Amino acid sequence: MSDTPPPVLPPVPTPDRARSGCLTALMVIFGIIMLLPGLCALLFGGMSVFEGGRIDTDIAPLVFLGLVVGAVGVALIWAAIRGRRS
């Protein structure tokens, strides 16, 4: 028997799991759609502040909800443009 070590194999390349262009486009489109409630929240919240001097308690939860939905839309667009990290 020989005392030679077994050959060292090169590392096996992992397949690139790139996201399809269709999924990226859908994420951007839905992100833009989700930005619209955030824009409305800024508009109505700003109108409420400038007219009355403070946000009405009736509209404050809706403004907050719109801002949250808009922030999720921004995060969705950011994730679509950033791509998948491994």
C-alpha cells in the first residue's frame, strides 16, 4: 500500500439563487401601491395639523395605519432592489 494522501477536490460551486425578474417587478409594483396609503396619511395628517393646530383623535389611528403601510411599502421596494443575499 502507498502512503499518499487522497487527492484534494476543489469546492463544489453552489448554484446562484437569483430572484426572477418577474418577482422583483411584482415586489416593486406592490411596494408602490402600498406607498399610496402613506402618501394619503401624510396629506390628511398634515391638513389636520395645519387646520386645527393638532391631529384630531378621530383621524390619528388612520394616519398611523397609513404611515405603517407606507413604511412596509418602502421596505418591500428596498428588498426588491437590494436582491437576495446568501
